Amino acid sequence: MKFIQALLLLAVVQISAVVHAQPLVDGDWLASRLGDRSLVVLDIRNKIDGGSAAEYAKGHIPGAVHSDYLKAGWRTTDKGVVGMLPPVVKLEALIGGLGIGNDSHVVIVPGGVSAVDYGSATRVYWTLKYLGHDRVSILNGGHALWRKQQRSLESGAVAPRSALFKAQPRAELLATRDDVSKALAEGSALIDNRPTTQFLGRDKHGKAKRAGAIPTAHNIPQGQFFDAGTGKFSSLEALRELWRDDDLDGDGAITYCNTGHWASLGWFTSSELLKRKNTRMYDGSMVEWSADESLPMINTKKQ
């Protein structure tokens, strides 16, 4: 009886470990699990990191499937606003076509070369979480560190076997323009993950109509989420320091940038690593906000 109970306990622990996947996993963790039928290694290398389908075919983590973050349909243009979340039905088809089912544990592999590149991974991670999929992790260090550590690679392309993926969207992870307006009125924390030059209004995204920032926002530039020395996501200690402001020491923050790419880095840090509850990401971000002249903005360049 005790033996059976022990086996049942072990099974529960193993299932729990998959359901409650760690946000970041390292090369040792992934290498020990290659070949696991429940695991889908998702290589998202793209133009941002110098990657492409051709680069993937030259060498990738064994068994990994490829989905170009910029070309595959992870984002779309909606009412003139770029980088928006596509319709759920299209995302279900995209994800299922990659062999990802509701029981799959997805490990996202970015290029691993910069904070902008890691933003590709955190945006895909956020998308899967928004769709109700908790079994997702990011390979810390990405493809670059995997190669640097001289781990195994294979060439050619892996043709995924289609799976059924059914979304259960979590509206609480997504902030709309109205949500941001409400947060602004209530004094909730807004986190701007753009470069400081854009935050101050000295520069702007090409699609943004106005330069500047949303009033009361705190600037945590996207470059601070990447440790160039290690090629990994910044350490937990360094990330906690970025959130040292008293106004950010709580739950319910909204992150934004220009198009919801860099903001996914802020969301991932706040929600998944620092465990701040009810963190949301503003998908439309500054491209949408700046297009509405009735919405407030501050610009220190004009002051």
C-alpha cells in the first residue's frame, strides 16, 4: 500500500511540475528532456536576432520546430495599429499547426542575443498564457548559449504533426486603451518599457503619431532585461532592483511600449518572475494611444 501511495505521490508531483512550468529553464534542464513526447521545442528565431528559416535549417536544437516570430502570424495589424494580438481562431490554427496541443509543454527558444530578441520570446510566452496555456517556458540563453555550451544540434527542418489546440482566453492579462485610461485615473502603476529617449519624447516609433509618454508612467527601458555578459535574462536580483520604486511595490501594474513587444519583457518580469499579481500588458501601446489626440501625453522635450 505504501509503495502504491508513493507512486501516486510521485505522479502528482511530476504532473504538477509540468502544469506549473518554470518561466525560465536552462540548457541542462532542456537537454535532459529532449525526446519527451509531451515537450515541444519552439525555435522562433527571426530577423531581429539575425535568424531565419534558413538559419534554423542549418542547425537547431534536436526536435525543435520553427516559427518565425515576425512572419508566422503571432501578431497582426488591426485598424491601423501594428503588432496587435490576432483573432483567437487564427492563433489556435497557428499553434496547433506547430504540433502544440493543450497538454504540450512548450519551451520557446529565442536567438539569445539581445533584449529586443528576448522580447520575441516573452511576447510568444504572453500570447500562450493569454490563450490559457500554462505549460510554457523560455530557454534562458536561447540558441546562442546552447551553441556556446557546445550542445547537440541537428540540421534540416522538423515537420510538426498537427495537434488540436483549444484556447481559453484570459482577458485579465490584456489591457485595452480604456483599461489604461482607468488606471491613469485611479493612480495604478504604468510601466513604460521603451528606451529613455522615447519616454522623454526626444524620439518616437515610426508608427506613433505623437512623441512622449503616458502621464505618471515609470520608465524601465527594455535594454535592462538582458545581461550581455551571460547572454541570459537579467538576474532576479537585478530585476528586483528595477522595481525598487515604492509606486511599483504592489500588484495591478500595466506595461506598455510602442507595439506590445518590449512591454512583454516588463510583463514577464513583473508577472512571472517577480510574481506581481494582476499584471497586464497594453497590446496597442503607444502606437494606438498616441493616435487619439484626446488621450493625455507628456513630453519633456517641450518643457
